[in-house]
Amino acid sequence: MEIFDILLSATFWAAAIRIASPLIFATMGELICERAGVLNLGIEGIMIAGAFTGWFAVYAGMPLPAGVLMALLVGMAFGLLHGTLTVPFGLSQHVVGLGVTLLATSMTYFTYRLALPEVTSPPRIEAFAEWPVPVLSEIPLLGPALFVQTPLTYLAFATVAAVAFVLYRTPLGLALRAVGENPASVEAQGLSVTGLRLGAVMAGSGLMAVGGAFLTMSAFNSFFFEMVNGRGWICIALVVFGAWKPWKSLLGAILFAAFDALQIRLQQTPIGAHVPYQVFLMMPFVLSILALILMSRRAEVPAALMVPYNKGER
């Protein structure tokens, strides 16, 4: 009964939505990249760089929105590097992505130690506060869960709607989807395959960095090195879980976050006194893997994903 009590509580779902928010940003970013035919394995490092950049910008005196913008720009810069090496030069997307992760992570560590050499514990900033939506926040269960969140959580859900609209309701979205399926047809229409893919990787990487910035500017109010903790790799799996569709990927992010929130609460119940805590920590990943296996069997991978394209090839 305790599990049902947890699942029916507004605080549980509010926590799940908070946990899902950085995943939503990064998953949408990875989805944009892969829809355009580029696998971005730099996501983990880009999220770390975004987390540090947003936090440090605010710590240095910038307002919170400016910190988010700075994280976005840093993410786009890493996206430009990744896209330049993989799109026009055609280098391995796996190798470049892992290299970007290592570079972004190392640069973050170096910059942190250079800027704050004497600091033993991470300084704190004034993070985004909860912003209850009038009237909607009063709805039982649903209101506290969805409408008593920070502005970045609302922005995460708006990002899903924006990505879905652009991909399926605009000529740009049609071109992006086409360049991930049949780049030769895009070139035949007089569009630049390189430009579209490069722009998609930059935009997607910017969203990944904003997902990292959420951790330091909304979920927490300081930066520490292990805070991303594999979320980037989870987001790659969520894109597959969602069959490269924004709304299904959003569902996957919330599902994983719910598993994560549940394991935290189960540790505090009588069950947690008899089961090793490592089992609870493992639970969201195991359940997500099982869900991924079930969903991915029917997923249609973009035909040109990870396939380099040279102008004039057919």
C-alpha cells in the first residue's frame, strides 16, 4: 500500500517532473541532431559544460536568464566543433562525440580550478524559485505536480512543443527530417545538407547545455563535478525509446524520472530497511532498459543516421 500512496501523492509527481526537466532539454537536443542524421555522443560533456557555465555566469554577477543564455551559447560552440568535424569532414561520429565529451569535461574541470583555486566547497548561487501558475496550481494532484515548478521546467515542456511544431509543421522541419532520411533528395531541392546538419547539431547541443544548466540553476544552487551523472547517456536511450518523436521521448523522460523518484522514496520505507540501497539505485536504469527493449523493436531509425554525405553523391 505504501507504494500506491507514493504514486498517488502530488509531491512524488512534482519531484518526478523536476527530475525529468534536464532530461527533456537534453533529449530534445539529441533528437534534433539524430533527426538530421548526426549521432551526438558529446551530450554528456556538453551537459557538464552547460551546468558549469550557467552556474559560474550567475556566480560572477549575471542574472539567471543570462546564465541560461551563456550555457546555450557554450553548448552551441561545442556543437559547432562536433558538427564541423563530422559533417563536412565526415569523421567518425562515435569518435568525435566521445572526444567532445572528454574535451568539454576536461575544460570544465580546468576552468573551475583556474577560477576558484582555493575553494573547498562549491559556492552557492540564488537559483530559480518555484513559480506557481495562478488557478492551475490549485488543481488537486495535477496542479502541485505540473504548475508549481521553476520557469526552466515550464521552458522544458515548451521546448517539446516547439520542437514538435518545427519538425512536423514547418518547411524547416521537413528539410531536417529529410536530411536524416535521404540527404540526396534535399540537395536536389537546392538546399545545403551541410548547413542543415551543422545547424541542427548546434541547436541540439545548445539544448543539451541548457539541460545541464538546469541542474545548477534550478534543481540545485551550486556546481559539483559528478552532478550530470550519466544523464546524457540516458537521453540518448530516451530518443530511441521515443522512436525519434518529441512527445514519446517526453513520455520516456517522465517515466525514467518517476522510477528515479520512486527509488528515493522506497529507500525511506520499511522495504528499504531490508533491501540494499544499491538495488534501489539500480532500479530506474533496469526498468528503463526493459522499456527501451520493448519500445525500440518497432522503432524506425532515420535511414541516414551516422551516414556521412558528400555533395554530389547519390
